[in-house]
Amino acid sequence: MSKQINLSQRARDIEPFQVMDILAQGKALQAQGRDIIHLEIGEPDFLTPQPIIDAAVASLKQGDTFYTPSLGLMALREKIAEWYQQQYQLTISPRRIVVTPGASGALLLAIGALLEAGKHLLMTDPGYPCNRHFARFVEASAVAVPVNAESDYQLTPEHIEQYWNQNTQLALVATPSNPTGSILDKARLQALANAVRSKQGVLVVDEIYHGLNYDGTHLPSALEVDDNTIVINSFSKFFGMTGWRLGWLVIPESLEPAIERLAQNLFLAAPTTAQYAALAAFEQRSLDILEQRRQAFEKRRDTLLPALTALGFEFPVTPQGAFYLYADCSKLLNDKVTDSMQLSRYLLNEAGVAITPGQDFGHYQAAHHLRFAYTTEVSRLLTAAERIETALQKLR
Ligand SMILES: Cc1ncc(COP(=O)(O)O)c(C=O)c1O
């Protein structure tokens, strides 16, 4: 028997995802021969575009197997800077761009560099759960601000006024958001940036779902409204590169030496092959593939949203980005299934549809919400809706 090893308090405080439970149950059902439709997974179902894969293979054949500089390949930092010019008409010095192991690495660097032990980070509830664990990891804490449809599930200047105190240092938002797919338009980003600046705080904006926005709207980067915001981004979602572990951070130039020291010590550098591969992500032939996929996601949203609405799920605001629908399931609960956790278990067993319970994204109204990820094709989404309908009828 292995010896009992004492864990640190911080390791004990970090919670698992409920969705892993659902995933494991789904896999067990699949092993019994059941057909499970996976709407719980937050990653695109598309393979990485071929030009990106080809660039990776070519770099390996060429012998690019060594560490890159800690802040990333300069050629990639320059390409990302050009992307800001092209997408947002922003001139950003490549020196302000730091290539990281995923947005996860970018979040850890930003929070590690800016959040003091014992201090607070404001974030939304519901929100991306790892953020509060990053805060915990640096011996600080996240203050979860309950948000609902009234503010499009985003932080507002009023929230900043209400929740900011002498211990607060950072506010963190994601636009489009996980789990709600809601976005911040330019005016609301500007108002939020002003509110945080008035508190001498720092605004961190997670733009990992940029590129996946619908309805023909221009999605503004936070850098359009305030050059001092810290922007998080990634190759995982829009570029379809989850497994490559590559993201980036845009910082004010004054932070570069500190972030470089942290990056050197925490990771040395982001994965080399992924960085060479990502150079091809901005080529037109990759962008054409990615645009087709964006349109496919939009079609999926436009299929699943009305289908679920017809079944009694409610969406007080239309999600405008990412690939998530955050559904209020209050009307479907009864004495047989009393909360969203039970409903997700029921729908997995009864309908073979895996969905993430709201509890994974916080506490506020979590028992009344589920997150559907439309990371599967339209025909499967329609089958999922049919099966959910049959299963819900049995509950009445
Ligand atoms: C809002 C948000 N931020 C960051 C991440 C981390 O992404 P990655 O490390 O793959 O770039 C995710 C992943 O789902 C996310 O949803």
C-alpha cells in the first residue's frame, strides 16, 4: 500500500469539474453499447486545419525541436500583432505579446504577476471555474459576482461599485463568455474599463472565444477601449488547436520584464512545435477553413436554440458567441428531478445526451441552469433535441 502523502491546503481547496463525472458516466454507457450525444465538451469537434498541421510536420522535419524564447517566437508574436491590425485596426507592438501554454498559461501568468496573496479578483458567477482556482493557487481569492440576464451575464460598472473594496485588485471578464456566450459591446467594455480604472484596479479580459461570434456583429477587443487592459487569448477555440496548448497574452510594455521572469520560471516556453504550427494559422487558406467552421457553429446555434426553447428551456438573452447555450431549466424541474444536476444525470441515462450542470460554473442559480455545448453536427443536435423531448415527457 502506498504511504499517505499530505496534500497542501491549496491542492485540497481546488475542486474537480462535475462534468468529469458526467463524462465518465457517458463513457460507461457507451461501453455498454449506448449511443451518447456529447453536448458537455467545451472544445470544437473539428480537426486542426490542415495547413497548421502541415506547418508543424515541416518544422519537426527541419529539426525545430528546441526551446523557443520564453516570450515566444518573435515571428509568431509579429503575426499575432498583425492579427490585431487586421481584425481590430489596432497597432500593438509585438513586444507586448507573450506566447503562452494555452489561455490557461496566460491566465496563470497574469494572475500570478498582478494578484497579491490575500487580495481579491472579481469575476462573474456563472463564469469559467478555473479562474477562482488560479486565484486560490496564488493564495488570493476570487469574489464571485452573481450575474444574470439583466446585465447579459457580464460585469457592469455598478457591480464594480458594489463589490470593489480595499482588497480588490483585478476584475476578470470573458467576452464571449463561458458558459453563457454573452458578449460585451464597445460601450459596455469602455464603461467597465473606466470603472475599474477609477478604482486603480486592473481589468483582465479573456477573449479566448473571439472569432466565434455571430449575427454579423463586430466583436471589439478590450484593447480598442483601453490600452492598459490585460488581454488573454488562445489558439484553442477559434483556431481549433485545443490539444496543441498554445495561447497568448497582451500586456502593457511595462509588464514585460516581470512576465518574462515568471514565464521563464514557470514554463520556460510554450511548446515549440505548436508555435511553428500557429504561424500557419493566420494564412488565408487556414482563415478560409476557420470562417466555414464559424458559419457551421452559427448554424448549430440557430438549430439548437429554438429546439431547446420549444422544449421549455429558457434563454433570456440570445448567446452571440462561443459555442455554448446556458439554459434556464426551472420550468422543467419537478419532484422527480429537483435540480439541474439531477436533470443532467436523468437526460444522460434516459436520453443519452450529456450536458454540463450549472454547478460547474458557480453557485448563483446554478441548480436551475445547464450548459449545452454545440460542438457536434446539426443532425446530432436535432436527434439530441428529439431524445430530450421524449425523456421530458416521461417526467410529466
Ligand atoms: C473562458 C476560458 N478561458 C480559458 C480557457 C482555457 O483554454 P486553453 O488553455 O485551452 O487555451 C477556457 C477553456 O475552456 C475557457 O473557456
